Amino acid sequence: MGHRKQILWWRQKERIGPEEELIKTMAALTAQQISLHRKSVPNWPKRAQTIRRTFEFDGFLNSIDFVNRVARKAQKIDHHSDIDIRFNKVTLTLTTHDEGGITDKDFSLARQCDEVLSRFFKP
């Protein structure tokens, strides 16, 4: 059974709802689409087939708190970023490996990360 067929089989088995299904089967975006999406997350520059952002916090524990909050959101949409923690700095790199590039999932998670930052870490 091919990779895509296996994924479809598992999705059917897990009984994923239509909204979750939609976000899980997104194709890689074109350069033009990426450019349009980047307007909604201006602090996330494109680098190769990724978007990334470095967040700076007031100490290590705040960095870990941020990562934990983002991890819960990422888990809900089954989209796991590359995370680099350097004491008070956290760099998130987003790409959709299954699609070989940047998808709507990446921009959705980027917006959620920005919301976590503004809601819990900025006055």
C-alpha cells in the first residue's frame, strides 16, 4: 500500500472530521500564494521551503512555557515544527514535510504562535 493510501486508511480509521481532514491534506503552496500568506505573518520570513521566526523571552522558563503552549496547538492539528531553544530564545521553523514545502498548515500554525505570544507574553 502506498504512503498516501496508508494515510487515507488511517484517517478513515480515526474518523477524522471534515475540518481536520481539510487541514491535513493541503498541497504545497506556489511562490505567489506564499507571498500573499506572508502578509498575515510579516515576522515569519521565508527561507528555502520553510518559514521561521525567533521569539525572545524573559528567561528560560518563559521560553519553555511558550514551547509547551505552541506544542499543544501543533498537536491538535498534527503539525509539528522544528524547535530550537537557546535559553531565552526559541526559533520555530515551519514546513510541511509530507508535501515537500510550505502549506496553509504552516501559516495557520504561525498565526497561532503569534497569538500565543501576544496573549500570554506581551503586555
